[in-house]
Amino acid sequence: MISTYPFVSGKYLIAGEWIQTENTAHVLNPADHQEVVGEVALCTEEQVELAISAAAKAFETWSKSEIEDRANRMKLAADEIKASVEENVTLLIRENGKVLVEAKKDLLRCVDIMNEAAEELLEWWKPESIPGSQKVQIRKRPRGVTAVISPWNSPMILTFKRVIPAVLAGNTVVVKPATSCPLTIMSFLKTVASYFPEGVINVVTGSGGVIGNKLCSDPRIRTIAFVGSTETGKEIMRAASGTVKNVYMELGGNDAAIILEDANLDESAIKRLRFGVLRAAGQVCSAIKRIYVHESRYGELVEKLRKEFQHIKVGNGIQPDAEMGPLNNKAQYEYVNGLIERARKSGATVITGGIHLDPESWDKGYYILPAIITGVDQKSEIVRAEQFGPVIPILPFKEDEEVISLANDSEFGLRASVWTEDESKAIEFADRLEAGAVFHNNHTVFQDLHLDFPGLKESGLSRETRHCGLEFFADSYGFAN
């Protein structure tokens, strides 16, 4: 058993105290859903009220703290977090399903977020003087209590990218992790919280309806940072409108990859495409969800991607040679399987690949082999839906105008990619694609923590773009004399 596990299982955090509850639910291992990894506390509305009150009280003093003190505390916490990565990585794999290399990268990325945001704070917080006849300064102040509502697909990074800048900007937080994999988040936050005054970081777990409704409607919550589905995002916006909160959201995506006639489809390019589709078993909002390829290259791409998928080793993420793990939970497993089966019944061709690392335990986990879907059109459910799994529809196109129209024909607008040897053509496409970011000959993430961009349409709003997200958690105001 992992040493940090008993200190967070079945508990929630309020004002520095980890409180054990009787009302809990099992956290299951998606690689073996008969294995109970731990317990998640099912907090009541009254307990959420206590967490908000603790955060509001702590804000009175933490908001007045020196920024150097905030940064130093965070760097010390980062050092301890870094030393605990090895003992936490197995816990993350067991409750989330990620493979070893992905899980370890996620945990180390949390350390990067802590250190880089602490460094950025010191320069970013300084007042900015505006030249002119009137002496004007732009100054900053923390906003208040922040609610961070985290997803199950990439729980660590997507929690730390919100909690860390919020705390550094002088706010206090109430964190609500996903119930299917809260333990590693709480293990890390247990360490981080110990470096800050009581009540600066609070954690409540349980029903999204109970906790989310309270967080979104309480007037003491001034900022909501949410990552999750578009439908849930809409509900949060409605609930938050009553008290006009600051809301920023990373929501769903249906990313299009466009393969032009001159694209280089060598081994390296196919591996980048594979990674863009299958990273975290496809459970990434910015993963490739549909591929449009010029009709002259259609057969070539399908065959090359089929061969690439054949070699993917699928199994328990704890195995060092596993390249893709299970889906995180039963609901998502059933949803993706349903999409595939309905596509097959509609006449589409389903091409599966991959290697079962442990065939005998296959049925114990939420495993799905990578699948390519052909013989579908723009109206097909598998094309229009956010699959959020290891499945990719591939469609041919003839003309540039046609494919731009097809790519934009979605309520989502998170990311896109253009695959061509002509950079100017890629830029031309990027200018016309309705996406928050467009990649050329790749479909990945921004490595620089200072760079991120909001999704368009129903893919999100007001996401951080610079300064490690610090600016979203503070109010800027003008001072003139």
C-alpha cells in the first residue's frame, strides 16, 4: 500500500484538518474494476458550506500576505512534491488508468507548474506604469475564494494549473476533484496545503450536483475554474450568473486533423498522428477526434495508421511496456463502445488493432483496442460526437474549401491541425479554422506553461493565456494621481 494513501482515503480537508467521513464510495482501479484502490468522501452541502467559510476566513489574512512569502512557500512545497513523485505515481495509475510514462510526466509537470508560477509571480505582480500626461498605475489584488472543479481524465495537471496560480495570486481555494480518481490529487494537495496557512487550501469530494451547486451559487465564491464537459459547463454558468462570478472553462472538443495532398506521411508523421489520437487512451479534450484526408492519400493514410495501431500494447498502466491503458470509468467505457457498435450497425467499417498485454485479465478492466472507423460521413454520430476514447473516424475530401467547411462544422472549437509541407498553406488554413489553436504537422500541447489559448464556440472561455494563468485569479485596477 502506498504510504500517502491512508491519509486521504475517505477524507476531506477543511481549515487544515483532514476529516474522516462514514459516507464514502469506492475508488476503483479501471484496469481491474474489482480492486478497490481507496474511498472517496461523499460530502454534504453543510460540509461544503464549512469549506467555503474556512476559505473566506483565511482570505482575510492570506490576501494581504507578501508575494515573496507566497512564492517561497510554493517553492518549498514543490521540493517536497518532487521528492514524493515516485511513491505517488503508482497511486495515480491505479485510480486513473494512465500508463507509467504518462502518469510520471503528469506528476512532474505539477512540480514545474509550482516552480514556474512562483517565479513568474514576482515580476508579474509589480505595478505597471502607463506613460502619458496623467500618472497611472495598473495594480493587482486577489479576488477572493476560488472554486476549482477538476476532471477525471488529466486530474493532476488540470487541478494544479488552477489551484497554484490562484493561491499565489493571494486567493484561497475550495477544490472539488472527480470522484473516480481523487486520491493522488489529495495526496499532493495534502503536502502543498501544509506549507500555507489553514484554510488557504480546502478539498471537498462527492456528488457534482451537491457540491457544484453550492460552489456555484454561494456569493463568497468569486471565481470558478472548471474543466469538464460542455453540458456541465453550461449548468455552471447558469448557476454562477446569479452572483456574477468570474468563470473560466476548458470544455469539450472535437478536434479536426486535416491531411492535405502534399502531406509527408512518413513513419515519424504517422507516430505523431497516433499520439495525437491515442494519448491517454484518447481521453483528452484536445486529442484528434476526426481526420480529414485528401482523397488521393486516403487509402495510404488508413493503411499506415492501421499498421501503427496494430503495434500498440494495451494493458495495465503499471506494466512498463504498456503504451495505452484502460478507460477511466464504466460510464465512459460503455459510451465509447456504444459509439463503435452503432457505427458498425450503420454500415461503417471498424478496423481494430493493438496487442493485449494480459489477455486473461482483459475483461476485468475497461479496455478498448484502438479503432479506425471508415465509411462514415459528416452527419455520422461518430464524427460529430466527442468520442473521448481510442477511436478515430477518417473521411476523404476533394477541395480545400470543402475541408475547411467540414472542419468548422461543429459546435466545438478547441484545437485543430494542418498537415502539409507548405507552411504558408498551413497558416492560410489556420486563419480560417475555428479553433483556439492550430498546429502544423503535429497535434499536441504547448510545452511552455506561459502559453495556452481559449477554445472557441462551446469549447470554453476565458482560459489563461500568459503568466502561468496568474492574471485570471487577480483583479487589475487603475490608480491615478
